[in-house]
Amino acid sequence: MRTSPRPRYLVGLVGDGISASLTPAMHEVEAAALGLDYEYRVHDLIELGRPPSDIGAILQEARASGYAAMNITHPCKQLVVDLVDVLEPDAERLGAVNLVVFEPDRTVGHNTDWMGFRDGLETGLPGASLRRVVQIGCGGAGAATAYALLAGGTAHLDLHDQDGDRAERLMTRMRTLYPSHEIAAIDLAELPDSIARASGVVHATPMGMSHHPGTAFDLDRLAANAWVADVVYRPLETELLGRATALGHPVLDGGRMAVGQACASLRIITGVAPDRDRMERHFRALIRAEGRPDAGGSAE
């Protein structure tokens, strides 16, 4: 009896400054462990000398070359929304796509960023109170984390961003999606009191990466049992998380979100469930092997 050949998956990542991304290694090693024929290629817009506005043409070229899917990162997540045939509900609600799957007769846009943060919370901070959360940063990563928090049961969410208009826009979007939740955009003067009342704080800006040192808020304002989450994963222990740990607060590093979104993307592309714990161990081994903080280590 003849057996069907294994399907071959050719997958890519497109965005700015992504040549050092760990996503290809995460996908390929886990796919090999699952017995899949899988290749992952990086398309760095800067190295290619192509502007973000070329993303539509790049997707068409990838599809014509036999790609099964393309992961999308900054600065193209919003641009892709209007370029796919179908948006999965979560991607439509968030207004951002980080995965395009090429089906035989259509292209489908997904968002797995929010899944990554949701799963990170569940595995990294099991039982953490989501009663009242403050989020600092309302960009691409912030939209995903806010959505995950509200979907996970956060009753009150305060949003702060240096760009007040960006916080207002995210508040308006989330209020439309979750009208029964309390969601507010707060300014810098309101931030300390909001943090003091919070059960948890999410940091969703690039601060903490090697070229953005520092912390975005005063940790002395935290309630005794409050948790702190960061989207930055290079380094895994940012100054923020290091100080929070020293003060006795539970913390969640950005690696959990990075692994979670990769795990969800791999499952959607192949239909095979990855081993999330195995991917987590591999990711952290990759970070340790680097031996240094690096740019580009944020889910932003």
C-alpha cells in the first residue's frame, strides 16, 4: 500500500530588524520533534531594502513560491489587515495580524500575540488575581495584552501610554469589545494611585531592552501581593522584573508571551499540537546561549 508523502511546510517571518529573531529556531526544532518537514525563513525588510508598504507584494510572492504561511511583525501587523481575504475574529477585533495562512483559495489573517500572553499568564502566574490591572504601553503588544487580560476576566483595566491619544484609542476599542468591563485611559499623574490599587501591572513598552534601560513606574507603589508582567524578553530578567522579584512580587517575563504566540502559530499552520513545555525549554536555552541582552527582544 502506497503512503502519502509528508506535507512540506515553508514558512516565513517578515518585519523590520528581525535577522536575530529566535522564532525560526523555535518553529523548526519543535516541528522536527513532531516529525514534520518544516523550513522557516526570515524576510528582514531592512536587509531587503524594502519599505513596509511592500508587504502586500511580499505576501503575494511568498504564496507564489509555495509558502504555507507568513508570520508578520512590526511594522506590518496593521497593514496586513486589509490585505487578507478573511480575518479570524480575534485579529479583526484587535485590528492586527501576526500570522497569514495561505489556504488553497484564500488568505486568512490570525492574531496569536494575545494567545501568547493569555497562555503565559496561565502557565507562569497560575491563580494570579486579574481583579484590577494597570497596563503601561498601548502599542501593538499592548493591544494584545489588554485583549488577553479582558478575555481572561480582568474586571478593571487602567491603560497608560506616553502618547495619551494611543491610550484613548485602545480604551475605546476595548470598551466596544467588552462593554461590561471598567476600562480607563489614565495620565501620568493618575498612574501612581492606580498602581497602588492594582492586583497586577503589565509593562508593554520597549523599556528594559539593552538600548532602553530603566523602569516605567515606581515599584514602591505596588501593593504587597501585586504581580508584574513584562513583554520584553531580551533580557528575560529586565531591570523591572529584577527589582520586582527583589521586593517579593510574583513576575512574568516576556519569554512566556514569545513562546505562546509561536506555539499557537505552529499549531494553526500545521494542525498539529506542539509541546509547549518543550518549546519553552528550548527558547530559554537559546536565550542562555546568547549570553547577552539584544535589541528586538520585545513583543512590540
